[in-house]
Amino acid sequence: MLRGSKKSVQTSLTLIFFLLITLVFLTYISYFILSESKKITTQAFDTVSRDTITASAFTDEEIKSVNTVMQNVAYSNLVKEHFLTYLNKPAADIGDSYSQLQNIKVLTDLLTAIMGPSRPVDQIYLYSLDRGYVGVGLDNTNSDDSVRDMPWYQDFLSSDSNHYVFCGQDERLSKYYTYQEGSNFLTVCSKYLSTFYKPQGIIEVKHSISSLIGKIKNIDTGLYHEKIYIYDMAGNCIYNSAEDAYAHAYLLAKPIDEDTPRDTPVHVSYEKDTHLFVHVSSYSGFTTIIAINNHDLYRPVYDFIKANVIIFLIFILFILLLSYVISRIITTPVMKMYSGIAALHKEEDGILHDTLPAIDTDIIELDTLYAAVVEMHDRAKASMNREIVLNNQRLQSQILALQSQMNPHFLYNSLATISAMADEGMNQEVITMCQAISRILRYISSDKEPLVSIREDMDIAGDYLECMKMRYGDDLLYDIRIPEEMMDLQIPKLCLQLLVENSIKYSTKSVKAPWKVSIEGTLTETYWEIHIRDNGKGFSEEDLSAINEKIEYINQTDMLPSLEINGMGLMNIYIRFKTLYKGQHIFRVSNQATGGALVTIGGELRS
């Protein structure tokens, strides 16, 4: 921050929070994108590699199925026996001799049995080396055509093994399929050896690649738009899912040889924008290639980054709003502190600190606030400290004075009551009244503690009610309903008796008997209340206004005025509640809807 370029608190905090949270989130999102992008790329490579292995496995599975049938033919002794009979017949006898026809029928039945009802292959041809063949499957003919005329014969002879695998069309079988895919056949050719392991013919087993194509099409290639190619050992493409020439061009540039890894997918970047995954089967020698455009391969990564950028922009807006809200929350109390900081800046005993040092915060509001605090602190320190000490002493003295005023106030009212009872000739009642007053006076003068339990104060209020009951008889009715759970709560001493006394005093003057007084307590989880009701005329509007004005004056000025005996009552109780409960008190004066006064006292529950 440059010196001299001062900012408001809210602007400074908004900028700091915005930059801090943005930096943290940007660091996190960058790390998250990089790590997840690597994971997605690795996952994409692994998925395509698995697809390459799966497609190659499907091809090997089809070839193995064809090869199994070929081996069943090659190792069948019955087939060898009847094929030998077929070979040993003179050429002139072929097709004419009944025994030869019968032998061919048995040979055909044996080959058909080897194929079985599940037909794992479509065609079996059994060729002699010089003339003729027997066919079973789609083509059940036998012919004099020579195996040397077959288009694959020279490739078969030039192969290094006794087996030759290839894929191509066969005109003899194409007519049995109405679609082009079915007319291509996986073919396994093998030398047919006699019992003495001498070549006596060639076995050719064929199976349409339509089954293989169906399996390959079931591979899910939608995510990366994979293009699958399958090549036989000669480099002929037997299946392709697209017309582009990437895979074929790659094989021409790098033909498969002995050094090419087998059974392991090889990833090749081709012409920068294309990825090839090449898998060569060690079983069949067939090559499976999956070609993917660079954009398709990294599309999940691009989508992931795009989504996170959008999230980041949304989060930036959210951070800006959050920073503004946080700074607003922080600066509002700071401005409120401007007027009250002098009172807050105290030790526990209320004494102000020593002289404050001069500082420069580079923030306009805080500089102004601090300058005002320093000035106010220096001027008010001496006078305020002195005032705090004097006020604390005055407060303690006034509480004791209020407590001591209870004695003459109660005695004054009690003597007036006894005088009235004596005039009426209530001698026994006067005796009982004097005994009750004696107990009450002992309670008042027993100690100087300003707080007592509700149970203790209620006992004294009960004695007073009994005294009044003796004087007024059935004209006075009262009921007390205070939960046992409230009895141990602390209240100012002698407040219940005063409130009951006021209720009886003003009720008897304002309405005819019977006079009713009710004391009811309520207790919640956070506060307690005691309600004192009577059936008198209640408070006049002038009385309520005067009482509320006095309460408001005390609340605003914190002044605790001294009161005359005749004016003690309600205000005395309010002052003691406010002082002893430190503002956590309840005090309400009102009239009931059905008539009569209602005074409510209470306080918050203390832990």
C-alpha cells in the first residue's frame, strides 16, 4: 500500500479479503486442474488401451474357435480313415462307384458331427494334395477342383508354419450372405497329416467375420470417438470403422516385424494430431489399431478445464460479494466504536490506561477515530477515573440506604394497621399481629445481605397476608402459586411483602370487598417471573406515566434518587432490582384487562 493513498476501511478490507481468498482458491484450482487433467489423460489412455486389447481378444477368440474345429478334424482317426479311402480311389471311379459315394457320405457326416449343432464355424473343406475336395457347412459339395487353384495356396506354401490364417472373400460362400460383412471369412488352413505324419491333404476351416464385427461394435467408443482397424498377418485390413487412412499409412511406414512388441498396446503420436494405439497378437499375428483424433482424446480434459473455469468465474463473483459483506460487517462495529471506545478502554477496575501512543494506520476512519480517542483520553482520564471511584462508592452507599429504609417504612404501615385493628376491638388479632410483626422485624434486621431466596421472602409475605386476613376476615382472599423450582432463586429483600402491601392498601381504598390478591410464579429455561395481581381499580394513566418516566430517567442517567418514606414502594423495588441484577432484571407495571393492577418482577437465570 502506497503511503498517502489512503482508503476507507471497507474498501481496504474488501480488497484484502478478495485478493487473499482469490489467491488461495486460484492456487487450489490450478493444482486441482493440473492433477485431475493428468488423471483424466491417464484414464483416457488406459481406456483406449483396454479397448485395443479387447478388440484383439475378440479377434483371437474367433480364430481360436476356428482353430479348435480345425484341430478336431485333424486329430479324428475316423476322418483320416475315410479320407484315406477317398484318396485311394482311382480317378475314373470318382462319382461312379457306389462305395465311393458311401464313403464320401460317411466322411461328410463325420465333418458335420465335428461342427456340431452350435456351428462355431461356417465351412470345412478337406482337400487332397492333387485333386478334389469335400465340403461341409454352407457348401456341402465335393469337387474335382485342385487345391493348387485356390488363391491362398501359394501364400500357404510360403508360410513358415503348418498353419496359415487369413481373412478374405470366398465366391463359393458369398452367395449365402446378402450383406458384404458376412461374405468375408476368417480362414485357418493347415496341412492334413496321416497317421505317420505325412502330408495327405489340406484342411480349410472358415467362419464369417460378422460375429467378430458384432462384438467389436459393442465396444463403447463414443467417449473418444475411437476408430478401430484390424489387419491380418499379410497387412490386409479385415475391419475398419472409418474410411481414413491413418492406420494403414502407419503400417506402411512401420510394418510389423519380429521386433514389434506382442500383446502390449503401444501408444504412437502420428502426424501430431492423431494418436494410434497398436496391439499385435502373439497368438494370431493380427494387428489391432485404434486411431483417435487429438481433440477427441483430450475432450474430457478440455471439458473439465472449461467447467472449472466457469466455476472459478462464478466463485470470483461470490468472493467479491463475500468480501464486501465481511468488510461491511467489520466496519460497522468500528464506526460504532468511535463514540464508545473511551468507555471500553479500561482496566477491569474501570481505571483508564496511561497516555496512548501516536500511530498511523493509513486508513482514514481509523486515523480519525484514534485521534479522537487520544484527545478524549487525555482530557477525560483524570476526571473520569475520579468519577468512577466516587460513583462506585455512592452506588454501594445508596443500596445500603435503600435497604435500611425498609425498617421505618414497614413499621410505619404496620403501626397504622395495628391502630386500626385496636379501634375495632380486635384484641386477639392485635396480639397475633404483633407476634407476626415481631417475626418480620427480626427478618428485616437479621443481616445486611441485600438478596434473599424467594422462599424466605415469601414466608414473610405470607405472615403479612395472615395479619391482613385477621383484620379483614373473609373480605380478603389470596392465593399463592409459585413452583418449588423457583424457591431458591435470589430476589431483593422484602420486595414481595411491599408489593402485597400495596395491592391490599389500594384495593381496600378503591373497591368494595371482597379484595383478592394473587401471587403467581413462572419459570422458563432463560428467565423467571413473579406476577402480583389484585382486583382494585388499578393504576391511573397519570400514575403509570409517572412511574415510567421515573424508570426512564433512572435508565438514561444511571442516577439512583433518594426517596421519601411515602414514595418508596414500587420505585424502591425497581432501583434495588436494577442495582443488584445489573440490568438483567424484569420489572413491569400495568393494568389487567379484567381490572386491577398487575406488577411483574423477575430476572434472567444466572449460570
